[in-house]
Amino acid sequence: MPTFPPTDHTRIRRLPKRGSYERDTIYAILDEALICHVGFVDQGRPFVIPINFARLGDSIVLHGALDSRLLKHIAAGNEVCLEVALVDGLVLARSVFHHSVNYRSVVLFGHGRLVDDPQEKIAALQAITDHLIPGRWQEARLPNTKELNATLVVAIDIADASAKVRSGGPVDDEADYDLPVWAGVLPLAVTPLAPERDERLGEDIPLPGYVAKYSRK
Amino acid sequence: MPTFPPTDHTRIRRLPKRGSYERDTIYAILDEALICHVGFVDQGRPFVIPINFARLGDSIVLHGALDSRLLKHIAAGNEVCLEVALVDGLVLARSVFHHSVNYRSVVLFGHGRLVDDPQEKIAALQAITDHLIPGRWQEARLPNTKELNATLVVAIDIADASAKVRSGGPVDDEADYDLPVWAGVLPLAVTPLAPERDERLGEDIPLPGYVAKYSRK
């Protein structure tokens, strides 16, 4: 399906023109985000944990240590809410009231499951590695049996999802346009700084292209 | 108190050496983060919403429209979990297994309340504006009565909080150091791009210093 039909808990109520249920829009935001924020309920209380992730088809995959409370909770089949947010810029209006943030966010819901099929587990780990650093899986030493056994992998099959996007400049009250106050957008981006070589790295090993040209877009 | 005593739900179980309960550490991370991720429970289900915010003393303040479901839930006194995460870099090890992310995150818990005292409400709005763009409150047109009445402000008094920090280079298995695989850290930062002037802005209005020199640190 090209869209996730809005449900009672994904329908965008505030500023619905900013909302989208388009699969392509939602997946592009998920794929650009470095980390996600996973919400779950434990004994009636809310928890939110940041974690890296990948989208694998219509599922989100997460990995970590065998004793991770978050992952065990997800592996047990509980429902989670997973959110990502990209901040694209600060919107400076002439009035404080109309200040805003340009962003792209996704909120999705689904039930968790353990990934124990060996092929799906490897595919999930490859997706998580290549989500963070595309190309890295082809070069680094792949997981051995001991490492695979020490890694818990879980999936969340996306049941409902929505995106919310704000872009463009400030919208001021008509009377405020004459104020002598700077207005516009300060775009923000996640950018790589100079790579730092490991101190034990041989001098003959060059910087890979996927590090030199790293970009989230 | 200089520290938040660890509780059953803030104690760092995984890799406890990465954990901190120091107020200064926690508050510095909160103050640097542009947005936070608020988790709450509604009818037994988890929800996570991204929103901008500010720390005001030992509280977190949020604002939005009167009909915001998130803010109404918080104003009603419900417990929330609020999380922020700063991604500082990608850690490339020689093995896939030892890849990591350098990050600083905070998870905190507290019950919400409505901010309806006029002085506290203005202080919260100033904090939120100056959190996003330090100096902006001094220059933009301040909220009038109509705008104040159209804005819902809530606070979360921080009851428990913990930080988690990973920094530094990769740690590989001893046997892997001879592999011909580039290893190190790719630092990432949120950086401003060229400011975009509003198309209706008078040409005589210069770019303010707090925009020209904007930085999150």
C-alpha cells in the first residue's frame, strides 16, 4: 500500500496540512535519521530510549546486548511507539509567537518480535550497519558465531505510521512586517567533521570513500 | 543536590560506566539539545512525540496550542518520560560487532503540571525562545495578551534523571588490529548553513550576531 491509513492514534490533529501518511515520505525520513526514540510501557509507566536502528522493508530492526531491558521488552511482543525527528532549521519570525522549527518527523506503532531466524538476523545486522555507514558491511570483519549469539535482534513490524513536516519561512502577522526585526530561516544540518584515525591504525590504510564523503542525505 | 539518586527506573544497567546521575552533566546535555522526545501512556498505549523545550531551573517547560493532546495530557498531571540524545560521532571498528555511536543522552521522569501563573508563563516562554536562539527574546516582538491566552504552557518537575555518555575511539578484539580495515571516529555536529532572509525583510536590516555566530555548544 502506498499509504498507511490514518488511525485513531496516528491521525494528525494539530495542523493537519503538515501531516502525511505516504509510505515514501515516511520511509525517506526513517532512512535519513541516525537514531530513533522508542517508547514503551512497563508496569503502567512510560519509558523512552534512544537507539540506532534500520528499516528493513516494512519493519524496523534494532540490536543490542542479550540483557537489554528495552530489547527484551520488544522481543516479548509488546507494543512500542517509535519516533524519529530531523531538525532542518530554525524559523525566526518578527514576533516570538510565530517562531517555529523546520522539521521532518515520523511516529509509528507496532508490536515487537524476536528475530531468531539466522538469515533474517544477519540481514538485520547488515541493514543496521549500512544504515549508519553505507558500505561499511562490505569492508569490516563480519560477525562470527560467538558474536551473533551475544547479539539480540528484534523487529517491529510497522502497523501504523504518520509523518509531520514543516518547511519554509516565517509567517508573521501582517502588522508585524514593518518591525525592524531580522526574519528568516537558519538552516541546520548534521555534518561530518574531520575523521579521527584510530591511534593503532596502520599508516598505509587509506580513508575509505564512504567516510570521506559521508552524508545523511 | 548535585546528583539525582539512581532509582529503579533510572539506574543504568547496561554498561554502567557510561552512566551519570550528576546534575551538571544532565543539565548540560539538556541545554544543548534542540528538541526532546516526550513519552507518555494513554489508555495503556505508549506514545512518543518530539517537541522543542527548555530547562528552567529543575523543571522542563513545553509550550504549544491549547488543543495539543500531548500538552493537555501533561497539564493534567500525568507522568511522562522525557529523553534527549546528542549524536557526537560514528565509531568505526575493524569488526562490525564493535561498531558504536558516540552520544550523550538524558532520560528523565516527572509529573506534569499546567503553568498558569502569568510570571512563570512568561519566564517559560522566554526560556523556550532563548533555548532555541539565545538572544532572540530581546529582539523579537514579545507575546501580547491574545497570544498568551492562545498558548498552553506546561512544566515537568524533574523527579529522577540519568545521563549516558559514550566517547572515544573504537575498541577492537586484539586479533582484529592487524586487519587492513580503516578504523576511527567520524565526528558529527549540528551546524548552521547560510541564513535565508525572509523575502519581505527590508534590505537595511542586518543579520544579528546571534544568528551569524549560532552554535549549539
